[in-house]
Amino acid sequence: MFRAFLLKASEGRSAPDFSLKSLAGSPGRTDLIARCIISALYSTKGPRKDSRLTLVLEGSPDPPVTVTFEGSIMESVPKSEVGAAKMLFDALSGIKIRGVKMERKSFERAVAEMREQQLPIFYLHEEGEDSRGVSFGKDSAFILGDQKGLDPQSEHLLDGLKAKRVSLGPYPYLASHCITIVQSELDLLEKR
């Protein structure tokens, strides 16, 4: 089962101007983004070949910037926040990394590309339908926001595309935890 994750990082820095020595202290919540990279792509056997993570970075100085991590062609994925942030830093610096691509692309365009790939789109939302009752397709796309969630315009776009709102449980979870929960649920479905 292929799974594509899209994180809209409303404060994610759109340039390599964050500190690798103090991820939580740097603007842009690079710590949150780094944890999402690990959750979406790391496994003890190497990069998850069944996963893709797209980050839409909408923070200063020059948004939007989209960085896509394609697990199927990546050679490695760091297991530490600093290592994942360094990979993002390098991509934003223009350094070529196999399986990582930086582009100037908006959230709207990134979602449109998922639709063009005919991926069913699921919006991870606290007030959505319980995920345990949802039938996920062979391949699926999951959209989530950062600590601020999605803005009304982005939600309106997803509603217009009939993206299904799905809840992972009764509490708000960190974005990286949401990705881990989805990975676990789909891995279990795949084994059945």
C-alpha cells in the first residue's frame, strides 16, 4: 500500500536559515518537520519504499517552497531530528540528495498533483470520521497541518475536492504521531 503524506507547515522556513544546534529554538518549527520526516520515511530496514512525504513550507523568507522526500528512491533516512533537519537544510541549500526534490509549489498545486495521480485524499482532522471505520484504498494520500492546523482557505479547497476528514482518536496528536499511527494502521491492513 503506497501512502503519500502532505504536511502544510505554515511557519516552516523556506530557506536554509534555521539553526541545526537548536531546532526547537529556531523559528519555523523545524523540530516538528524533522520528526515528520522520520515518521514518514524511516524504518530499521532503510527508507520506507511505500511512502512519500511532501512538505509545503510557507514561512519566511520566500514562500512557498515544497520539498518532497520519495522513499522509493532514497538511499537513507536519518533517525535523529538533527539528521533529518540537516537533510532538509541541504535540500533548501540546493544540494542534490537522491530522492529529495525542492520546488516552488503551493499547497494548492501539491494537492492538485495528488488528485492527478488519482490518489484518494484523506484529511487528518480531529473532528473527522473514526479511521477504524474508513476503507483506505491500495494507495492513499493523507494531508495534515502543523501545530496551527490548516487555514480556512486550505480546508475549503479540500472540502471542494471531497477529501474525507478522518480522525485518528479522541485527542489531538502531534503531526509526527499522526503519520506514525497511519503507517501502523496501513501496515496492519497490508498484512491481513
